[in-house]
Amino acid sequence: MLESKIPSGPLEQNWTYYKGHCKLVNPANKRKLDVIVVGTGLAGASAAASLGELGYKVKAFCFQDSPRRAHSIAAQGGINAAKNYQNDGDSVFRLFYDTVKGGDYRAREANVHRLAEVSVNIIDQCVAQGVPFAREYGGLLNNRSFGGTQVKRTFYAAGQTGQQLLIGAYQAMERQVALGNVQQFTRHEMLDVVIIDGKARGIIARNLITGKLERHFGHAVLLCTGGYGNVFYLSTNAMGSNVTAIWKAHKQGAYFGNPCFTQIHPTCIPVSGDHQSKLTLMSESLRNDGRIWVPKKKDDNRKPNDIPEEERDYYLERRYPAFGNLVPRDVASRAAKERSDAGYGVGTTKQAVYLDFKYNLINKYGRAEATKRGIQNPDEATLVSLGKEVVKEEYGNLFDMYEKITGENPYEVPMRIYPAVHYTMGGLWVDYELMTNIKGLYALGEANFSDHGANRLGASALMQGLADGYFVIPYTIGNYLADEIATKPVPTTHEAFEKTEKEVADRINTLMNIRGKQTVESFHKRLGKIMWEKCGMTRNALGLQEAITEIRALKKEFWRDVCIPGAIHEMNPELDKAGRVADFIELGELMCKDALDRNESCGGHFREESQTEEGEAKRDDANYSYVAAWEYAGEGHWNLYKEVLNFEVAKPTQRSYK
Amino acid sequence: MEHYTMNLTLKVWRQKNTDDRGGFETYPVKNISSEMSFLEMFDVLNEELIREGKDPIAFDHDCREGICGMCSMYINGRPHGPWKANTVCQLHMRAYKDGDTIVVEPWRANAFPVIKDLMVDRTAFDRIIQAGGFISVNTGNALDANAIPVRKDKADAAFAAAACIGCGACVAACKNSSAMLFLSAKVSHLALLPQGAPERKTRAMNMVAQMDKEGFGACTNTGACEAVCPKEISIDTIARLNREYMLGAATVES
């Protein structure tokens, strides 16, 4: 049932073998083939640009007003690559191994190895495009370190790495627009996939300015629509980030892989009140230079700077001496929750811990600068001020952002941070070629499930998005389209287009005609609360069962009582949002079902029933070493298929960062 | 930080669509927390409008972390509001006090037609990038990333220019509705890097030609753009753009 299509042979030769043997499409034939790309983040923009360069006729869609606004832009810390420019022992194998281990042995080895291989090409490509990565005084590229690794392999552009990479991909794509190879459709939202004879042949999209539905044909359809963290209402995602495109594909038959695998990021600015609309990340790279602590005393109400050193509990350094503050995200998040729940939390809500830069300001950066400038016996104030200059260059924008949001100066006072939903490892199930189980329908980047297992390492999302778009899909799509060169474009008057468009229109009409009393936002908040409390950082069977019941009831209430103002044929952001929330509600049920079914702890998925005596996640390889691929089988019903994971090279061990 | 709540009067530009004349509407908002962001205050108002059966105010926003460039409100005569180096989404209500009146308009420029209420069409910026805001390198062509060293000061300056988020505040602040700061940021970013050198002679000229075609005004060096830029792009980049333009316009191939 699930054919992963991993090439045979040794792992390290899979991709080379594939590239040497996949089918090719000649340049004249490429011009006859239409490819639809939905989403213009790192995966979508890089795919659209690369396929346009190859000569395919590309149509790219995004709901924002410009492709450059996709949420990849907000990624802060960096992008991993196995360049080993630091001479610190890095290699393709190490990056592969760290990623599989970091994902708690729930990712597909062959995909991860390919990712590590092409990581080096990504950096080359981005530099050639003019991405202004951080450099050393000698003019060569600089690196920083990230969680879950012991080498420095992360390339970065201050705290704006995602922005610079996306602008690079966007510019490459705009160049193809100018050349006529890519047609771009902004303020358009995909509302369904059109399937003809078992193959994806196009989409129904809504023009968000006019509200009109449009039909677009493609010989293949690529969904590059990002993650679904907004199912929790509060997350670090953009307000518009949504699951709709992949959810529609799922309801058309595409399997959903590991939906419950959610990444809760440990360092975000804590919630301040009920009005909160989103959460803001403070880059993981800050954990390089910040030390995380809580007071040793419960309910300690002193100001952080008044708490003496010996009364601080650097709990990550205490619990995980080998990795310290650089443990992977899932581990750091749970440890913060554990301290806060035990009564050691800080700030007004007590749901926060400190991230403190003072130690490194003085000892790491301050002293190095003082030595550089020949200052003998500098006092603390001098060290702090010297250190600040360096930290400003590294993280200035993040510190400014923190101050704007909280009104506190993190150079002086430790940041208050708490975990928040950040990334979803789950997504549409895809094979080695990034094709879903529907022929001609692909999922790239965060929208697929493939590379990060049960927990993604920092600085790997940018890597995967660009790997999929620049270096994987240009090869794998040819292997499919080579057999489609004789397929003439299907006129959009075809009955399948008619039928799918009608279903989309009917649903919109139904939504608009409910004319209930409760706002879309209020339903979204309630869904988020259920998900965060019962399918969040820790989960248990009883809670998940309750959540499913509550979500089903919420769904009924939504379709009975939601209130959407305005009309269909106009710019109507509430209507756009209503469609997305309706899909999130259905997804929420599947996530709980998947979490309930997986009675083990792995990575970001922590089942309270499955933990070690020390409270660490306990995996159950004998029973759960598989990808859960769910097939939609009518309202509230799903069939489960299992892709068994074989680890031939990275042998599963209990993950230890101690 | 001290927390407080406030009651405010909002005067907001309402316009049904591009062809509508539009006009200001006044809305009282109550019990706004000083910890809210400016857009969260709009969320609260919109929820109220919906419950009253009225049309909520349309405005652009997405990341709410000051990086996507989507949010765009002209607040009391200043793009993105009173704080320096800031976007609307990062503006927080502690900038205001009880009893204040706040006037909110969309970006005003011929090249940015209003779509609805506070939303404008900024696709002109995409077309300016299409005219030359890139380095022509296909995927797969690249040298090793460390093959060409780049002086750190140049790389840092390129990065500072590349920080532009394409929000359009520079255009909204300019009395001529010029897009020079946006354009010069991109030209500077690419001109400062060795990778961008081969196309220097044509890039600035092509992008300026497109800017003129889109109906943006000319630059008269008032510096209003720099003052409101959320990413503090310097008008020095405009000087560099002029040099780049001259390089293209005044030199001939031998």
C-alpha cells in the first residue's frame, strides 16, 4: 500500500543512483508541461524558480500580497550545512546522523541522508544569489552552533536568516516571472485539488480580492504550503498560516503522515493576556550565549538580578551536563514546563523561565574584546559594555524585538521565555520522490512529513525547504512528467473541474448562510485551548479521548452558529479565516487520534504513560517504529497504514544528552 | 513594566473597494491593555464590529513579528506609528494613554491603489524586482560558497541594505510617493557583493525605468523615507543608487 520508492543499494549512494537513473524530460517537452506550485515560502519559491529555469511552465500561488511575505521569512537563527568549514569534525554523515537521532528515530533514513548531502549545495547556491550570510574578517563564511549537535554548522545572517534566504529564492522566482516562465498569482488561496483518473490535474483557487473561484490546470501540483501549528491558535506561525491546502488534498485521498508530531519551541516570549494573537520566537541561537535558569526557591518573587548566583538553578546544565543549554528543543521545552509546573516559574504568570545573557556578555564576549583591545584588568562595567557590542551584532534585532514586545531591556534584565508551538513535523505522506500517494501531487517543505521524524533540530527547516525546492523536485518531477509528455492540457471545462468547483462553491455558500452568533476567532481560540491542554507538550490517553469528544462537539457548534459578515464576492478576510478554521477543527481530531494511537513517547510527542524513571521520553521501537499514514474515510473516520522504518545505518538507541 | 488600560477614539479610513470614494469612521474602543499590540487592539475592535453585525476593518498583516512587511497603517500622519525603526505589528499600546484619539489611514500613493479599507495593492514592488532585482544564476551553477571571499564591511553593508522588508512605508512617507529607498536598498545589496557585479550596469537603469512606469514620484532628498523605515535603511543607499545609475547610463562599452 505504501511504496516509499527508496532506491536500492547502500544509503550513501541512493541519491546518486537515483539521479543517474531517473527519467528525463527534454527541453522542448518541458515547455509543454504545466506545473502548479502552491505556496511561495522557501520550498515553493525555490521550486518555482528552479522549475521555471528548467523550462517548465509554472503557475505559483500565494495568499499573501507578495510571494516574499511567506512565513519562511520569519525564521531567525540559521540554516545547517555539512560544509565543515570550521574543521570541527562535521561531515555529511554527522549531519545525517544528528538529524535522525534528533528526530528520535522516526524519520526515513534515505530522505535524511539526501538532505544532508544536498545541504552543501544550498549554501553555495544562496551565496551565488547574493544572500548576505555572516562573514569573518577574512571574508569567509561564519558559523554558529545550534541545539542537538556538537559542531558549528549553522550558517546565518544575524537573526534574519529566513528573510535573506527567502528573498534569495523570491528574487530567483521573480526573474523567472520576468522571463515568462513563472506566472504568479498573489492573494489567491487554493481551495481544492482537481483529480482526473487518479492523477492531480489542477486546483480550484479563490481570488481573495474579488472572491471569484478560478480553475487552473497543471500536469502536476506541488503543495508547498507550510505547517499547521495554528491549529493551537497561539503559535509562532504567521496569522495566515493554515492547513487548508494539504487538508483538502487529504480529503481527496492523500495520506496524512504523523499528524501529531508537533514541535514546541522552548524559547518564546510568554503569553501576556487573553488578547494575545500570536507568540514570538526568540531564536534557538540565543541558547548558545544565554543560560537558562529558575530560582532554587519556590515562588521566589525577587527581581532576577537580585537573586544571587548560588540561589539560581541552571536546570538544563544540571540535568544534561553534556549538552547543557543546547539540548534539542523537545527536551528543553519539557524541562521548562516541569520547573514551571513544580512552582519555580517566574514572571507574573509563573509560566516562564529566565534566559540570561549576562554571564557570556562578560566572560565570553567581554573578555575576548578586552583582550583584543589590550585592556588590562577590565572592571565588570567595561566587560558588559564591550560584550554588548558583540551581542548586538549577533542578535541585535531579536533583542530589539523582545524589548518592543515586553518593554524590558534584555541586555540588562534576563529574558522571560516559555515554550510555544512552532513547527509541525507531520504533514502529507510522501515517498522518496516527494510525491503523495496521489499521482502527480507532491508535498514539499514543512507541508510533508518526511525528514524530521518526531522532532526537528534547529536550523533544519530552512535546509529542508530549500533542499526540496532547489535540488530534489527538479529531478524527481521529471521522473513522473517524462510519462506525461503526450498528455495535452485538460481544458478547465472538464467535468472534474466543474464538479470540484461546485463543491468548493457549495461549501462557501453553506458557511455564509449559517449567519450564527459566534465569531470565527472565538471558535479558533476554543479549538486552540483544547489542543494545547490535551494534545500539547504532554499527552495522555484520557485527555486525548476527551479532546476528540470536545472537538466533535465544537465542529457541530461551528457549523451551526458561526457568524461571517460581508459577502462572498468581495475582499472578505473573515470568510477566508472561517474556511481555514473549519479545516483546523477537522485536523485537530486527527491529531488527537494519531497521538492516542501512538502509545509511546518520541521526540515532541510525549505520552505520560511512556516515560523513564527520570521523566525522559521512552520510545517503544518494538511496536511503533513506523510512520503513521492516515487515509480519510469519511467524516470522523480514518484508516491507518504503517510505513515500517528500517534503520540500517543509524541504529536506534535511547536518545541521551546527559 | 506598569500595566494600565485605556479608552481611545479611533478614526479609521473605510473604503469598500478600489472604486469607492471612502471616508473616515469614528470608533470608540474601551479597556485596551497597554500590553496589547496595535493590531491586537484592531482585533478587539473587529470582533466587536462582527458581533454588532457590521463589516470589520480590512487590514494587511501576517507574521506579526515585524519581518514579513505585510502590515501597513498610516497612524497619526506617520507610517507604522510613532516608534522608531518599527512596524505596526510591533507597536504596542503602551505608546498611548487614556483618552487619545488615533487616526488610521492606508498607505497613500498612486502606485498603491486601495483594495479595501487599510489594504493597498503593492504589486508594483514585485514588478520592480522583476525588472532587475536579482542575480542571474540558475540553480546548480554555484561555486563553492567560500570560493570568493567578501570583505566583512562590504558583506555587513550589503546585509544592512538587504534588511528591507518591502513594506512601502518609504513611499507612504514621501511627499512625492517615491520608491527610491526601496529600490536603492535592493540595488545596494546586490552592488556591494562581488556576485552582483556582472549585472551592475543594467540593474539600476532597468529598475528605475520600471519604478517610473509604475507611477512613483521622483526623489527630492527630504529624508522622510529614512526616518520611518522600520529596518533603518539609510538614504546613503540612494546616493549609491545614483552612482550605479550613472555607471550604467554614462559609460559605454568599448
